[in-house]
Amino acid sequence: MSKPKGLYVHIPYCVKKCPYCDFYSVVDRTGAEDYVAAVLEEFKQYNENFDTVFIGGGTPTSIGDGLVRLCDALPKAEEFTVEANPGTVSRELLTALKRAGVNRLSLGVQSFNDGELRALGRIHTAAQAEEAFLAAREAGFENISIDLMLSTPRQTLESVRKTLEKARELVPDHVSAYSLIVEENTPFYGAELPLPDEDEEREIYYLTRDFLEDMGLGQYEISNFARPGYECRHNIKYWTLAPYVGIGAAAHSYYGGRRSCNSPDIAAYIRGEGRGATSETVTAEERLREKFWLGLRMTQGVPYGGEFPETVEKLVGQGLLELSGGNLRLTRRGTDLANLVFMEFV
């Protein structure tokens, strides 16, 4: 059997489409059972050993029992994650998922401030987020991650601090803290949004980073923090160019030296069409560049063997990169200007 790979499953259903989201999803869940059947049919083509499974969306928990049946049928991986919206879970569903082999929950909290949640178009309240977390613990989940969103409309340093204090009370094992990016083709794009300015955004990031590290959650990637041993093994595959298979409408794969993507069309997918709709071989040059602009997201950096000497010399001279223990990694200043660093390798 070949080296273990990651399996990603895309569930493109939501109760409500958030105004900042540009992931492929729909609110009409008619046909979700047929979709689950199509996912399992696509899965049959892979005779592989998967050590991580990640079910994302969309909102996987919005399809309830269908999600449980899907998890039951998939391999019982060492790390099996399901994304969950606090407004779509119950103790019964969480218990059923745990029994089906799910051992890691990624809870889309975003904020413990009701005003911020309303501004983001979320369907849950801060109280529901707390209840969902506690219910997951009661259901037996010993590995719970919460997502937080930074630099959102009307967010302040004080409101972020209060969200982090509530997170500290709950004691999550992992926190993903991503800054809001206003994407084209979303309702937020072009809207007059009361967002923090650039200086406030950096202060919010520093506060979050320092607070989480004080909680014992070490930063292992620009936006991800975990207790030792609770880093997300599946996501690390993306940043380190390990192979993974994506199944479901709009799912991406990096497998067999190729990148591919299924068509973002649920009806076509259910008919068995659109699998691998786009596919291309990754050249050695592309893989080398990806090694840097993806791998430098990790705080440990990437092993450095003298590649791109002029670019690296320039970035080291600017104080954006540093060599440490044979690895090239971002400095604190480099983390602030990470996108500029990454563009040098794209």
C-alpha cells in the first residue's frame, strides 16, 4: 500500500449563504441524499490508504443524518475532521458523528460577540456557539478546533479580547484565526464596510497571536494555533505538498503529480459528470515554487538547499526571511508582509 494520503470531502450545502463566503455552496438542500450517494460512488475509485479525512463545505452539519451515513461509510482515519456550524448541531447529531468515527470537530464560531456575528450574516448566536462546544465535549470529542474571524465589520481590540477570553474559558485544542478577506462575487465586495484600518488589523492579529500562545496554543502556521500534538494533520498536507484526494462537487485534489478539480455543479455531479473537470500536471518548477509560497506559511519554515538564491538573499536582507537550523522561515516582520514574500515565489 502506498504512503497514506489525505481525503477531503466537499459538502456544498448551507442553511444560509454568508455575505463574505466565496466557497461553492447552495442553500437548497433538496437532493442531499443523492449527493451523498454520488460522493460514495466517486470514493470507490480510490484504492488508497487515507490517514486523514476532512469533511468541509458549505456546512456539512446542515445535512444531518446524511452526514452521519457518509461518515459511517468512509474509512476510520487517524484524524477525521468534520466542520460544524453551531447553529446546525445538536447533542444527538454530535454523538452520532462521534460513533461514526469522527474524532475531530472544527466549529465555525467566528466570534463570541452577537453584533459581529450578525454583521457576518451568521445563523448562530454567541450563546449557541458556547452550547455547541460544550455539547461536543459531552459527546466525547477530545479534539475540538474553533474558527475565529479577525478584522470584521465594527470589530475592535476590546471585542476581540472578550472573544478570546471566552475561548480561554472553553479550552479548545486548536484555534484557526483568519482575517476577513473581501472576495469578488460576494455581497461584501464593493459594500461600504466599517472595517478596521491596516494598523488596527495588525494590532488585532498581534493580540490574537499573543493571547492564544499564552493559552498554551502554539502558532504552527500563520493563522493556526494548537496545543502540542493537536496541529491539524490534514491541513499540514496542503502546506507541505503531501498528496490528497478531493471528492464532491468543486473539490480539489493534488494526487499522482497532478492538480485537478471537480466541476462546481451539484446536479452534474450527482449524474456522475464533472469529475476531474480541470486537471494539469505539476511541473518540477511549479512544485519548487509551491514548496516556498505554501511551506513558508508554517512557522517551522521549509528546508533550504540554496534554491532561488537571489530572491532569498534579497528577502533575508530586507529582514523578511531568516535561516535557522537549515530551514528558511518568515521573520516576525516577514509574517506582517507575508503576501509580498509569497509573491516572490509565485
